[in-house]
Amino acid sequence: MGAYKEPHGGELKNLYLPAEEAEAEKQAAREFASWDLTERQLCDIELLLNGAFSPLEGFLGKDDYESVVENMRLASGVLWPVPITLDVSEEFAGSIQGGDRIALRDLEGVIIATLEVADIWTPDKNAEAQGVYGTADEAHPAVHYLNNIANPVYVGGKIRGVEAPTHYDFKHLRNSPAELRERFRKLGWRKVVAFQTRNPMHRAHQELTLRAAFDIEANLLIHPVVGMTKPGDVDHFTRVRCYEHLLDRYPEQTTMLSLLPLAMRMGGPRETLWHAIIRKNYGCTHLIVGRDHAGPGKDSKGNDFYGPYDAQELLKEHEEELDISMVPFRMMVYAENRAQYIAADEAGDSDQILNISGTELRRRLAEGLEIPDWFSFPDVVAELRRTHPPRHKQGFTVFFTGLSGSGKSTIANALMVKLMETGGRAISLLDGDVVRKNLSSELGFSKEHRDLNIRRIGYVASEITKNGGIAICAPIAPYTSTRRIVRDMIAPLGGFVEIHVATSVEVCEQRDRKGLYAKARAGIIKEFTGISDPYEEPENAEMVIDTENISPDLAAHRIMLKLESMGFMR
Ligand code: PPS
């Protein structure tokens, strides 16, 4: 198996038009219907355009999509495991038809590409979830995305690139497949093993990647994902600075670092095949695959979605067809008695193995505790500490949810005063009523409007949290999936503490402080939560408060204790 063979299914694609044609296309596209690409679509289109997704030539059409979902292959039979689709709103879909050309724009309105509409269809999302991810459980990040974030209609068609998506960061580390292949060729790297990661790398990772490269006498490409990874992951800016420090520690001329703007789906085995195809396109001959590669975490019952070696097995089955080989990841552990890393399967009874798990590392960072040199290089740890200050210096959001009249606002106010008494951080209260007067005055109480309202609150709270402040939110927030979106948005930036004010609808109605329940019963107020509109009870709130048994003061006090126990106070 030699390097630089053509990718499966034909030559490496480059979907960008030559400069002059691109200019003309851009002018013409000003008249086309226009779609603003989502964050995920922007990642996908960049890799479509530069050939990382070869042999694809655009967003999948209906036949290819159905074939990928069902058989993991394009309609032509070429292996392709993950559907790359352009999801759009019903409104936009209604404004276009087959044969039209549409302009695809980035977040700032710059036209990135045009698409010639081949198909417009409403996908069966349940079938997609089952087919691609093997589950309909929304605990799977890709299923959650599909059901709650992705738009309802798909548009398929070939694309023509007019301008590459802009990146202002780490330009020196961003390469197209053609560029990387050319660099490998120049350097005479005939065998290249890629290491895929979405996490900071520590000494064990360095040891395992070096070993993998030595074992097969290959050069090493550290190819971290910097597009979209799993919510809660360390941001890519921090990670890339860590990788750069680590790079200095590899033997000279052995290793290269390049960034991959991929939007991961956490799709386990199928995603592993996809990773292999992408690396093949970038000119690699091997891919390191570990236990539970691209794993999505636990399902809603606490079980793994995939078997630990499913990903390795699926790639092994197809490596010949894909013309890229799998290198199984060997777990490396530190043997204190030998003062070195050894492969876990080589450790004997007399070896004293030390280990710090990911959870333990996060705890040590959160509490400002020591992280030993045998575990990670000091400059890598310093980088992590810069963006992960101990919890008592981070911002956080306290997110109350509960029925109207449950006591959310009263407790939120009491909590705010107690936090002000403690001092140290700026505090903002985003109470349901107040938000509806200021931020969301035009919204009603349909599911769509409530979701928009909660997303707005989440956005403001995430900015406050990111900047080290405290946001206290007190909306009804009746829908589980929307609360989850808010949690995912905020948790990576600091703390997120969800508190269910679980006062029953009977008690709320009895109290009826604002007289709204009476009006709801009389049908004067429509879509009233708990009466004529649903409230989905939280299942994983950090705290549940029953105001039938405790006063607002005591409730706020208990929340203070909770915040202390979580490390947010000092
Ligand atoms: S939501 O669902 O989270 O967007 O609701 P929220 O922004 O918290 O607004 C709830 C307040 O609006 C008043 N109100 C209603 N609540 C529920 N359903 C209907 N149909 C409705 N109409 C008006 C009500 O006073 C809520 O205030 P709180 O403080 O919760 O009692």
C-alpha cells in the first residue's frame, strides 16, 4: 500500500471554480435565493469544497442519502457512511424548486458556494437516526442534533465553490488535502499515520502516537478536529496551543500538526470509517483507532451505544476497499518503578502503574490541584490552566425551571441577594417576566416562541458565564430539549446548575398569585403551562426544590450550599 493513491471512487475533488469563473458566479449568485449556512454546514461545505469529502461533489441528493442511511454506500455503490445533507427551513424550501441555483453564505453573508438544486425532500429523521447511528435515543448527540437543531427539509445538489470559508486563527496549521499531500510528497513521507483527536494530548498520547508510528515505520500526522466536537469539550484554541507545545517534544522531522475543520457527529463505527476516508483523502496511509472511537457517551439508560471495539472491527472490514489501514491504539500507562510509559498489555505484576483519568484531570483543574509532570508536560498544563481557572474563579448560570407561580422568581431573588452579600462576581437576573418585557416582547407562548425565548435567555446567560459573571435565569422553560440546548451552550463556558422548582400544579393553582390559572381555566388565556400546555419535568436537574415544604429563604440557602459543594464559591 503506497501513499497518494487516488481516493476510493475516483480522483481527489476540488470543487472551487477557477478565480475568473468564481468572480462571475459570485456576481450571478447575488440574484439567487440565498441560504445562510449553519455552523455545521459551514464545516461540511469547507471539507466538500477542498476535497476532504471526495468523492462527494455536493450535498447528498435523495437517492444517495437513502442509500447512505440504509447501506452505508452512495447509490453508485461507493462506501460512504455519514449523510452530508443541507438542512433548510420549510419556508426556504418552499421558495425554491428543482433546477434553481441557490447561494450559500457564511455567517457574515459572504457567498461561499452555489448549489444547483437537484432534490428537495422531507427526510424521515427517525429512519436516519436508526440507520446511521443505530438508535433513536436523544442522549446520542447526533440524534439530538437531528431532531432538535437540524432543519426539517433537505436540499441536495452539486456545489461550486467561489470563496473558501475564512479562518482567522492558526492559519499556518490549516491545509487542504492537496496541500498536505504535496507536503508529504516533498518531505518524502511515503507512509503517514494519522492521529484523530478532540481532546488535549498528554504524555500517554504522545507515547502511543510515537509507538504507533515507530511500529509501522511511518511518519505521524496529528490531525485534531477543530470544527465541532462534543459539547463540553475543551475549546480548540486551547487545544491547539497545547498540541503546539507537544509537537516540540517529538523527534525532529517525524511529526506534523494540521487542523481538521470537521463537524463530528460522534457516530462511533460509521464515523470511524468516515474519519478513515477523510484521512485517506489527506494523503495518509494509516489511521490510529482506539477503544470507542468517536464514541457518543452513554445512552439515556446509562449504557454504551456501541461496543468498545465495534469501530475498529468495522474499519478492519473495509480497510482494503478504502485503501487505508487501521492501527489499533495501544493504551499506554506510566510505570512509576521504571519511570517510563509502557503499553498497558506489557505491564507485569510488579509494575506500579499510575493513572489520572479524564474526570480526575478535570477535577484537579477545577480545584486548582497539582497535575504531575509524569502525566503531562508543564507547558501543556499551564495552557489548560489559563483557560480553565479553578471553579471559584469561573462564571456560572443558575437556571430555574418550573410552573408559573411555582416560586422561581422569589427564590431567584433571594439567591441573588445572598450572592451579592458574598460579593466577588457580577450578577444578572434574567427572570421570566422581565425577559419577556425586554428581550422577548414580541413573543407568545407557542412551542416555537417559548423555545426562542429560552434560547435567547441561554445566549445571554452564556455570555455572562463566559465572562466570569453569574446569571440567574427563572423562566418556565417547559421543554427538555430546549433546556438541554441551553445547558450544552453554557456548560463548556463555566458552570450550569439546573434547579427544578417542583411545586405541583395543584398548589400553584391554589396560590394563583397573578390570577392566571383562573383565567386559563376559563379559557381566557390559551396555551397555559400545566393547564392547556405541557411541562416536561427535568430528569437530570442538579437540584429539585419543593416549595410546599420549605421557605424561599431556606431554598436559597440550600442552593448556596450546593454551589459551595460544587466549588463555585470560596
Ligand atoms: S417560557 O415558557 O419559559 O417561555 O415562559 P416564560 O418566559 O417564563 O413566561 C412565563 C410568564 O408569562 C406569564 N404567562 C404565561 N405562562 C405560561 N403560559 C402562558 N400561556 C402564559 N401567558 C402568560 C406568566 O406570568 C409567567 O410568569 P411566571 O413568573 O412563571 O409566573
